[in-house]
Amino acid sequence: MEFLVKAPPEAHMEHAAQHWAAHPGEHADADRHRRQEEEGPLAGTAEPSRVHRQGAGAQAAPLLFSEAVKSSVHLLTRGMPLRHLTEDEIVEINRAVLAQIYVRKADQPRLLSRTRLQDALAMAKGDDAFDGAAGLLIGLVRLHPFASGNRRTAYVAAKMFLELNGSQIAPPHNANVLLGIREGFYTAREVKEWLKGNAIKEFERV
């Protein structure tokens, strides 16, 4: 699925981690030489790193490296102005979602109201990424700016918004929760906590 959004720095770091895992010998000598220059003649005699304590297999290191990258991206983006999605990016998300996730024959990527799209984007406010993602999700679901795929578009947009701002969406796509959001069953705080991975009450029609 392709979008008009540049991949966050984490994506490039993840690629580097995967390459490193697949070709460990390619970097071993250079890495050993770098450590000797930085740590002096006693380099290599200290307690093994957490990566090596996990075992000799090459699978443990990339996992820990990936976790460190995510933590670093979160720290680097904390306190920085949020990077918001543009109208054109949301339109492209809608097009891509409908191309990838077929639900009904009548589905078509058509913007019904640019004003409603602008109003939905304006709901992604605040200095906290999860507040912004919750507002964006709620706005796109309830204001219904597209002819089709508004809830699917809203979920993907919230996911991308969080990733652009150094965070990750926790729950998988849940059609029942998104229906509850459309019906006004959940508060913005409940949606925010759901995006963080916390439990949410089951939607019931009143």
C-alpha cells in the first residue's frame, strides 16, 4: 500500500537492522575496530552486552535494536510540534485503502466534502500524539468526508499519524469499535486509551 507520506526515520533504521541481521559477518570487523578505538585496549573484556547474553543466535540482536530505535524515535519527537497529515495525504489514504480492502462493489474513492475533511483534520489538536490521533480518528469517522471507506481511512490515518510522531497504534482494526465511534458511543478519552492498547467497553446500540 503506497501513500504520499515519507517514511519516518524509524523505517530506515528498521531496514538497517534487518540488513545487519541478514549479513552479520559483513559488519563484524568494522564494528570490532570501532569499539577498540572508542574503548581502548581493554575493549571486549567487559561483561557481554544484553544482546550477547540472549544467546549466540543472530535473532536476538535485531529485536533489541528495533526496540531501541523505537524508544529513540519517541524520545526525539517528544516535545516537538506534531507532524499533521495534509488533506491530499488523507485523500490518498482513502484511495489506497479502497484499492487494498474491498468490501462493497459500490465502494469508490471520492471526496464528498473538502470542508468536512478540513474539519476532521482540525480535530487532531493538542501536543500529545495520542490526543491528535484520537481527534483525527473521531473526526474522519463521524464527519464522513468520503463516499466510501471512512472508518477504514480513519484507522489507517490515525496509525500513520502516530507513526509520523514517534508512536505506534496498539490495537488492530476493530470494526465494532469504529462503529461505536461513529455512533458517538465513546468519549475522546476512551478512544485515546484504546489507541494506546487499553481495554474499551463493547459497543452496544442504545
